[in-house]
Amino acid sequence: MLIVMKPNASEADIRKIEELIKARGFAAHISRGKINTVIGVVGDKVIHDRRIFEAIDSVQEVIKISSSYKLASRIFKPEDTVIRVKEVEIGGEKIAVIAGPCAVESFEQLESTAEFLSKCGVKLLRGGAFKPRTSPYSFQGLGEEGLKYLKQVADKYNMAIVSEVMEASQIELCVKYVDILQVGARNMQNFNLLRELGYINKPILLKRGLSATIEELLMSAEYIMSGGNRNIILCERGIRTFETATRNTLDISAIPVIKKLSHLPVIADPSHATGLRDKVAPMARAAIAAGADGVTIEVHSSPETALCDGAQSVYHNQFEELYNELKGIAPIIKRKL
Ligand code: PEP
Ligand code: MN
């Protein structure tokens, strides 16, 4: 952080800032220019709130240099993080494909989709047992029963399970069944939940909040990582904009931006981003072409009767076609599927 003093700042003003910096455990490097004096704040930690200095009358400007997140940052760890779950690697050369219904509705529904996906070559099965619904009257998920179905089906087809944990009290139950715990968009800043997930040793799929900046997403990853759990997969799932043609707006540029800022794997969720099944494949292709390490896709054997997110769930045959298209794109960008 650099603190630029106003041209008329007195020696006493400069000393006051210096003392404030030192009181916070940092060193102050003062460089006196012809017009402005600039004070550099140096230390191992980060001062998160630059307004502490901005609010002081003698200060002209505060310039942030280092990021507020360290563990999630590429400066801290230049090489890509590769997360291993069963036979799958996420963040490595291979593109990861997570697929399955929005919610686990019944054993039969889950099993038919998993059987199909497994034949396609999918190794990561998604399905929500705890559903964060906008309306309290909508289907809320089967809870532990849903987790049991996931486990039975995933074991049968040798798949790994991705499922959402909505609150800290559900973590103990979820870790018994789930291989990758998902934190939904609405919970991206549930700091109590994030903190608790830092203490477990299963990967976390952290979805970007509806109105969250990239920095806020990375700060949420930092919350989990600061507890010790370094296996975080970030997910761009569309953000809220003024556009109403799609459910959300898939921020494709977030993918290369995050890849540069962080070593963590980044995947895209074109299902929740668009809300429309015919837009899922084009956006999945775009995300992979833009450098995403994978995609998560909602697939349903009978989307018209789905209890949750049917309109954005693709039919089995549409998924198969998309999967083959991604196989074609992968080598062009030096990846595999
Ligand atoms: C989901 O993955 O089913 C889900 C609820 O996603 P999001 O939190 O991104 O809305
Ligand atoms: Mn959904």
C-alpha cells in the first residue's frame, strides 16, 4: 500500500501516519518528492481497509498494491493447483466435467442419469440433497436420503459425488457421503460456513455469488484456505446484470482473469448462468475455449418433470453431443478430455 500525502502536508502529519503504520506492525518507507511525500507500507500481512488512511485530512490518495488474499494468489503459489478426487484430476491437463441433475429427486431418477453419464465417460456426478431455493414453498431437497442415493449410485458407477452443503451443521453429515462439497452462490459469503470448511480435508467447489466481484470470490476462497483446506475449485456461474434474456450473465472474462490472479482451478456453470437449456452448450464451449478447467452441467432424463431447474437441464442426447464437442475443442487448446 502506498499513501500519497497532500502537497501541503506538514512534517507532523507525516509522522502521524508513520506512527499509525508502525502501530499496526508494519514498516513505513518515506520518500519525499518535490510536490508529494509518498509513504510505503511494508509488511508480511495486509492492511485490508485503506479507508483508515483515506479518511485522514492530510492524505491525498491511498494506492493498494498487494492483494488482500495471499493463499489463493498466484504470487504466493505460481504453479497451478491440481485437485485429485478418486481417479479425477481437476486443474490439470484434462478438462473436468461434472454432470447430473440439479436435485436428487428419487433413486430411479438419479440412477438413470448416472448410468447414462457414466457411459459417456463422466466421472463426477452432481446432485443437490440440500437445495437453497428462492421460495420456501419449492422443493428443498431430500436431505440425508438424497445423500444416500448419491452414494449408492456413485459407488455403482465408480463416480465421485459433488453436492451442496448449505450450513455448518450439515458438514459432518455431508463429508460421510460427498467427495466434493459445493458452496452455492447464495452462500459464498457465509463466513461461518467457509471457516468450518477450512478444517475438513475434502475439496470445496466454491461458486461465485450473484453479485460478487472476482476479488470477493477470491477472499471467500482465502477464508477456507486460511483454515488449512487448500483444495478449492472456483466456479463462475453467472452474475446478475441488467440483462433479462438469460437467468444470469456468464462472465466468461472472469475465467482468464481468475486464472491469472490465482493458482486454483476454475470451472464454469453454464446451466445456472443462462437458465435455458439451448444456451448451455454454446456457453460451455465458450468457457472451455476461454481456459476453464471444467464445466458443471445440469442433466435430467425428463427435464419437463424435474422438481428443480428443469428449464436449464439438458436432455441426455444434448449432453452427449456437448461432451463430444468439448472433446473436439480440448486438443486445440492443448488440453484433453
Ligand atoms: C446448484 O448448483 O444447483 C445451485 C443451486 O447453484 P448456484 O448456487 O450457483 O445457484
Ligand atoms: Mn440448479
